[in-house]
Amino acid sequence: MSDGASVLVLEDETDLLFLLERNLAQQGYRVSACETLADAEEARAREPHDLYLLDVNLPDGSAFDWLTRVRQRGDMTPAVFLTARAEEADRLLGFAVGGDDYVVKPFSMAELLARLAAIVRRTRGPERDRYACATFEVDFARYLLVRGDEEIALTYLEAELLRYLVARPGKAVGRRELLERVWGYDRYPSTRTVDTHVLNLRKKLERDPSRPRHLLTVHGVGYKFQP
């Protein structure tokens, strides 16, 4: 069950929106049902949400662009795309703009609900410790990275990915392990989603992302964190 979590659902197909709203409500979610980006903006202004569930192609624009603007405002609410756009390029774009998961239509309602519950469970879990080294500090509970005098917002998955790696300093961690332990999946259509998140995290963490000091690639394996 959702323990009363609030989810903003953005979907322009009326029948599907009704189906999602009904199933989410049955799981205990409080649902803000939106058919347009304008509706979503009004819903965000009314109340904070624990999760965004977003179709991509809306009558008044793209949810990719909308989430980009939301992230630029400092809103790191976990976001899941639910869309018929199944190409790998679309999936990678969804993660690049700050999405935490990407589900392709047609989809299993049971699996979607399980994914949403896993995200809510992790984001509402106990507060996480802080981590500090010579060049940066990170507050995992607040999704906040501090580098010098600069405060940088992290997405939920960026924070969880960094948390997993810093807990294993110097250890090479495979992409499949990261997908299972951080994303919570034992199977996934592409390990490139890990690469996309590492690239985004390097841009925030490293002074020179092209020559990383902390998030290092281990060729043929995955990544490791170097304090």
C-alpha cells in the first residue's frame, strides 16, 4: 500500500487516466488527475506530491520539456514516464531530463504499481546519512550536493546511485548490480540508463567531468567511487 502518498498523474487519454486514478486510489494513493501540462502546473501549485506519473505527448506540449523546467526550479520529486515512445533514444532522454523510471505502453498495471510503490517506499524511508570528503559533501536525505560554496540539487536516483557507490569506495560495481540494487530491478531493457545517470552525476559532482576524479569508469565492468 502507498501509506497515503500523493501522486500527480498526467495523461491525456481520458479512459486510461480514469483507470490509473482508480487503481492508484485502490492502493491508497491520493491522486491529482491531469490531462494537460497546464493542469499539472495548477496541481503542483495547490500541493506538493510524492511522485509524478507522466505521459510524454500532451495536447499543450511535451512532458520531457515540462520535467526539465520542474527540475530547473529545484523540484526533485521522483518522476516516472508512462508512454508509448519505446525507442532507446526516448528512454535515455527521459532519464537525461530527470526521470527516475520509464514504462512503455502497453504495460502491466501490477508491475507499474509495484514500481511506484518501490519508489515511494525508498523515498519515504528513514533519513540517510551525510557523506563528506575533501571536495564535496552530500546530504542524501535532502538530495543536496555541496561543492565549495555551491549547493546543487540531485534527483532521487542520482542521490541513491551516489550513496550506493560511496558506501563501496574503490570497489568496481557492475551496471546490472546497480540496476538491481539502486533501481530495484532484476531485469531492464538497457544498462545504458546507468551510464546516463553517471554522466549527469559527474556534471554535478566533478570539477572536470571529462576527467573525473571520483566517479571512475571500470571498463568491461561498470563504475567505482574513488574518495
